[in-house]
Amino acid sequence: MAIEAYRAQGLAVGVALEPINIENQGEPEPVPPEVRGVFLDGLGDVVQRVADVLEAMNAEVFAPLNEADYKLGVEAASEWGQAILPVIRSSFSGRVLWKGPLFEHVGAGEPLDVDSTGYDIVGFSLFPFSDIVRYLAMARESIESIRLWAAEDWVSEVWTGEFGSYGPVPISHQEEPDAIHIVFDEGSDGIGGFFNLDPSWGFGTPLGDSDLEGVVLEQFTRAATPPTTTAAP
């Protein structure tokens, strides 16, 4: 089982459910409104069963739906997120992650009305969808805005749920290490966790067997190392 394989490497385990249209495959898409009710009814049963498995396996983190605001829209994602939370809490004692793109709402002019109340963590995506030059300002604004939105719902911890580079991101292979550095640098003071996307071949540059693996290892090691303090004479 995948969880056992990661455990054997000394890793903590977080799971996010990602439904995919079996007819289209590829990049996950929003759920059409006309089938949303049926979809969520079925998903609720899946969430309950997965929560039971994750509790038995002592998983640390569970997100009941990946990119919820993108797949369902903000209002429906908020309503379902609140309805499913007690179901998860009834059997899973780990931390529950509200995981969405969220960055798409930054700079839109209106406060984001996503209800993440009761969740332990708010996670968001952060990719250089414009170019690497503008990515620094985008990352800085996104992190600041999403931390404020989470705090409004009394969620104290924010994670970058996905970041790095993959197929649709218009940066060069040479710029991919810079994109990773930017997220760690900008999130060093306010981000509690980092999920670096590891795309498969053909969908981006995999971390393993590439120079990105060393970059990611260096950044995680630095993030996990407490700063050294020197007493004044």
C-alpha cells in the first residue's frame, strides 16, 4: 500500500482525494452543475471510507477534495466542506486540510468568501502561470492574502498545497529551480507546510532523477533547521 511505502521512507503522509472524469482523463476539471448533487452524494461515502482507512494507518493529514473551489465553485465548496467535516472528524483524528487553488481569487477586488471554519489547515496552489519575472510579486501577494483569509475563519496554519512547475506553466526548465526557491523564500515566515508537485514524465519535470531533486532537498532541509542564535558578549 502507498501509505506503507512512504512510511518506510520515514515520511509523514497526507492524502487529498482527486476525482477524475474517466472519459476525459488528463487535467481534472470542474464538476458540471447538473451532476454536482449526485457527485457529492457519492463522494461523501468515499470520504467516510477513506477517513476510516487513514485513521487505521495513522495518516497525518486528509483533504476530502482537491481544489474544491475550482471543482465546485466557492459557494458549493464552502457548503459541502462544512457538511463533510463532521463526517471526517467522526473517524479521523489527524489534521484536516481545506485544499483549493485559491490563488486565482487574489487581486480580484472582492474578499474571498470560502468558508474554511473548523479545518486545521488551509492549503493553496502557487504556480508561475504568467512568467518567472512576475512570480515573486504574485507569490508574495498570494501568501499574504490567503493567510488573512484563513485567519478570518480562525484557521491558524496555511500550507502551499501545490507549487513548482508542470506542463501548463510557461517557464523554462532552467527557471524551475528559481520557482521553487521563490516559494520557500516567501513562505519561510508564514507558511507551515510545503507540498512540492512531482509531475510525471510528459506532464512536466519529475523531481527524481533531475537537478530539481537536490534543490527541493536543500530547501526542505533549510526550512526544517532552526536558526542558529549567538549570545551577545
